[in-house]
Amino acid sequence: MKQNRIKLLVIVLIMAGTVAGFAYGMSTAPKTARTQTASTSVVSYGSPMVPGNFSELAEQVRAGVVNIQVSKKVSSIGFERFGLDPFGNRDPFGDFFDHFGGRRNNAPERKQQGVGSGFIMSKDGYILTNNHVVDGADQIKVKVADGKEFVGKIVGRDPKTDLALVKISGASDLHPLKLGNSDDLKVGNWVVAVGSPFGLEQTVTAGIVSAKGRVIGSGPYDNFIQTDASINPGNSGGPLINLQGEVVGINTAIIASGQGIGFAIPINMANEIALQLQKSGHVTRGLLGVTIQDLTPELASSLGIKNSKGALVSQVVPGGPADKAGLEQGDVIVKFDGQTVSESKDLPRIVASTPVGKTVTVKLVRDGKEIERQTKVGEMEEDSASATRNSPIHPALGITVQNLTPQIAQELGLPKSAGVVVTAVDPDSQAAEAGIQAGDIIKSVNRKPVKNVDQFVKLADKAKGNGSILLLVQRGANSQFVAIRPG
């Protein structure tokens, strides 16, 4: 069983201690530091493509990399659950921690030890690391390159991006690392990871940027740099360095059972978060007030859109910024504040980083035409008829619906009773393939509101000759468009 669990391919946070939490912080270095470009490389080249060695680079940055040791009191339940990472996945490195004290089913409470990495952002002692390194820690010790240890204090944490800012006091002659520009990274660029894998301090590994913009399911703002530079438990929070000796990322996650597949948070994103953590201890994010989904080719065709670029608005929050600006369900947002929205995952990140209160232009496609709306960015709150009868719809859809009565609406926890509820789905139907489930509420057909079963049947029959049927489906508090191609 143990070996099978280790072989599971899951995304896990790279941690080497019992505390699952390293925070992302921001730098106090001047903003110009991240845009600086060194005129010459600090490493010599063995060929136009491959550096001769990394010794000069390693020597230059090692003084700015720290080892973070944490301790946490946990109950026996906490020990049993330690094998789960913050994403809820089985941690294949959980067995490693047995060597640091082991799990004790009989112990009501004991101290767990953990280790991670970080780097110095300012001479006055600000350290950037992962939230999963320091989350829940009772004690934090920061060891700098010359062996001196200091007590670390959490200034602020941002679990949504897995970043934390830690402060040490009483240290002198600190060596902050320069920040690079992660937007300038290209796939194939050489990078170096520095940290404390398995507690082995000042370990240097080299590799290339394997990909950018990776989404690994860790949170709403995933935008990871993928690298094949060797990363292991304990590297969490350590810097990813370019050949100019600048930090371009924070090493954060790996794929279990995978070799040469590590992920780092881009420094441009991390720096924005760190500056807010330093200033207020928390992060303020912009809010548009919409629910969005991917624009698939089928949905694009149903909406009369030529390509599938953009974020499809499936729900507009009443009274929110988008609602006040006139955005509607079915709109496809293609630009926000001058930034292109190629995929739905782009929009949350762009909106979140937009200053609260700023008035921006939203470019969208509605009924095949591009239009613009002005909206004032809000602030995201942390932690956002006929008689009842059953009616089988034509076999191409394969669903059975019923009027959504006030009683059914109450049972489903819904405030209104407009629409029809799906009572059964043929498992071999197009509807099942599209993800429709019993209990879903169908609110519209081809963007025509549905009030009852009779109206739904008429709209569905009329739409089936158009090649695809566009349904607005509500499940719980969320709404989503679904395109079905009748068979």
C-alpha cells in the first residue's frame, strides 16, 4: 500500500517538515530591481547554448538564501493526517517525516519539526517564503548562510497564492537578492534552484524553464513556471535564479513520482503580494462580480463567436461592479484594463491584481459584436408557471425535467422558483456527456429565459435544428453555460 501511494501522480507542495505551510511574501527592494538587466552574465559559457559552470552564480546568491526551521504542536489526529498536503492529496513524502520523530497514534500531543527555504528581500530582515512552510508554526527559526540563527515572525500570509512574508530582527550585514522580471523568461532559459532539500542547506541545482503559465489546481491564481531543475521537499520557498543572479520565481511544488517536474511562482506576482503583506499584513484584491467559464468551441459556435478566446460570463452578481456596468450572462470578456484575456483562467488573476476603485475598460463580445463597458473595480471579500409535471425531452437531449416549484426550490436552497429542474439524465445521452446532472436547474435555452416545462419543451424543440443547444444551468449557487449537440 505504501509503495502504491508513493507512485500516485499527484501535485504536492514540496515540504520537508511537519508544518504544511510556507508563505509567499513581497520584496522591499526598489521596484526598479525587478526590471534591471545585467549587461553581462555572472556565469561563463562553455558554448553558445550551455553554461560552462554555475560556481560564480552559486557563490553570488548563496548569502541571500536562508534555511527555515519550524515547529508545531500537533495532536495524534494531526499526525495521522500529516500525509495529506494542503491540496488534500496524499503526500508521498509523508513517510520521510517518520525519520523526524514518526507518527504516534498514542501520543495526544507532540512537537513536529519541519524545514523549508526562503530568501532575503531587504537588509532590514524581510524574508519571502511559501505559506505552506510557516502555516500553523508555533516557532520559526531562520538560519542565514553564515550559520547564524534568528527568530522569525510572520508579517503576513496569503494562502491563495501560497506566499508568506517573515521578518527577522537583530541581523546585520544581510544580503538581499535582486529581483528579476519573470515575464521576460522564455522556455529553454537556464535557471538555478537554491534551497534546503531534505534539510541539506545551500543545495544548488540547475535546469531550464520547461513551460510557463502552468495551472496545477492549487488555487484560483495558478500561473506557475515549470522547471526541470531538481526540486525536493525542503526547497519550498527557495529562489529560482536566472543567469544574471536575479530571483525569477519561488520554488513551490512538484509532481509526485515525476522527475524533473517542479513549479515556481513567478516573482512578478510574488512581489506584488509581498508589498501588500509588508504594508498591511494581508492582500487586497480587485473584484468584478461575475462567474466565468471556459469558452469551448461548441459554446463559441452556439454564441456566434468565431474563435474560443476569452472568458464566458455564466453569472453576473446582482449589484456588483459588472452588473452596474451592464455586463450580461453570455458576454465573452476578451480584454480587461487593456490586458488580453485569452482563457478564462487569465481573468481572475488580472482582476485580482487591479487596484480597488480603479475605473477600467472591459472589452467583450455580445451577439457577435465587440463592445466596451466601463466599470469601477470592487474589493474582494476574503473567505464570495404550468402545473407540475414530468416531461421527457426528445432523445437527442436525453433528460427529464419538472417545473421548479416553490417547494422544490426550498428543498434545493434556492430563493426563486423560475426554471425547470432536471429529474433524470440518460447516462448515454449528450446531456450526460456535457455534465448535466439530476437536480440541475435549467434557466434558459439559447439565451431565452425558461419559466416552466412547456416553455422549455418549445424552446428545446425549436433549437434542436440549429446544430447545438445552449443551456444556462444552475447548480447550487453557481450558473454555467452548457452546449449540447443533439445526436
